[in-house]
Amino acid sequence: MLPIILFIVIHHFTSLFVQTFFQHRYAAHQLFTMSKAWEKFFFVLTWLTQGSSYLSAPTYGKLHRMHHAFADTEKDVHSPKNDKTILKMMLKTKDYYMGIFRGTYVIEDRFLGNLPEWKSFDKFAHGMPSRIVWGILYLAFYLYFAPSYWFLLLLPIHFLMGPIHGVIINWFAHKIGYRNHKTSDTSTNIFPVEILMMGEALHNNHHHISTRPNFAQRWFEVDPTFIAMWFMDKLKIIQLKK
């Protein structure tokens, strides 16, 4: 049982880290810079950690920029105000995401530019063969370590890890929590969930100042991803924008 628990915890935090660090703060908001070599390293790391729920960084960046521009309006790509259930919001977000990835949904020019690009790798990592192989690897791990077949019911957590992270913030951080700032949307902060969500649950702070690398603002708020970014800046892996 312990290997299964460790696998869920490790998969959660590693896949969430690349989502908030690489796809959100780098691709969508360009809160720091990095070399092309490091950029490709994080493309590969995203594939290794997100696995079957791999998300394309440039597609994520475009989608998220639209969310900020249209937050909680009819044009928002994911808002609890527009969808009555979590499932409906997830499916709507998927449709927008796949439309952008395939190029069938045309978005405004202001959401383009300054995005990490590695089209050949993105196509490979995003493809169904890659997702199937990851799914088989997850299944094999569970069959070997799970104490009973009931544990196989946990597999969807791994298959949908990326979307699960997204819905936790895009639904609950617009429904519950507290607000430090009066923004035009319903964004909230959820304490102490921000620690488990690597700073992403400080959603109201982020919507108030989306160009601030550190999502934490009050003394009790913690942004673990920014702490990692600070060390990576000191190690010259990234260069934080002032």
C-alpha cells in the first residue's frame, strides 16, 4: 500500500510543479526567462511528470491568457459562473484547449507571442500512443504493488492529473476562500490549500497582479513554487524578471 500512496503523492507534486512553473508562470505569463536548452529540458520534464495527462505549454499559455482577459465573463474559457457543474466546466475547457491545440479555434493576436515552442516534441508527447503507453505503465505499477484490485479505482487520478489540478483552482478558487483584493472576477485564496497546490490556490492575489512571480502577499501565505524559482534564479537556471 505504501508504494501506491507514495506514487500518488510524487505524481501530484511533480506534475503540479511543471504546470505552475513551466506552463503557467513561464508560458502564460513570462514571469522569468530561461535558455532554449533549459526550455527543452522542461518540455521533457513535463512529459515525464504529467504522463498521460500531458498538456502542451504553448496551448496552455494561450488558454490561460484568455482566462485572465475574460475572467468570469461569457468569454471565459473556464468559469463556475458560466457552468453549473464541475464536469461541464471541465468538458468546456477541454473543447477550448483542443481547438487551440489543433488550430481550429482562432484566438486574438494579443494572446500569441513569447510562448515556448517545440512542435515536434509537443506532437509526440501529446499524441495518443504516448498517452496509452503511460496508461499501461501506471496499470503495471498498480498490478505489481497494489494489495488488492480495488486500488485500480485510483488509476483515473493518474490519467487525469493535469485536468484535476486545473479544476481545483478554476472551480474552488472562484467559489470558496478569502479575498485580499477587490478584483472584477470572483477569484479567491484558499488557505492552507496553497501549500498543497504549490501556490496556485493564491488565486485572488494572482488575478490582482498577474505579473508578480510570488503569489504570496500576506505573512501567513506561502508560495512553494516561488521559493523554488528563487533558488533556480540564484543557480542561473532561470532569470526572474524584476
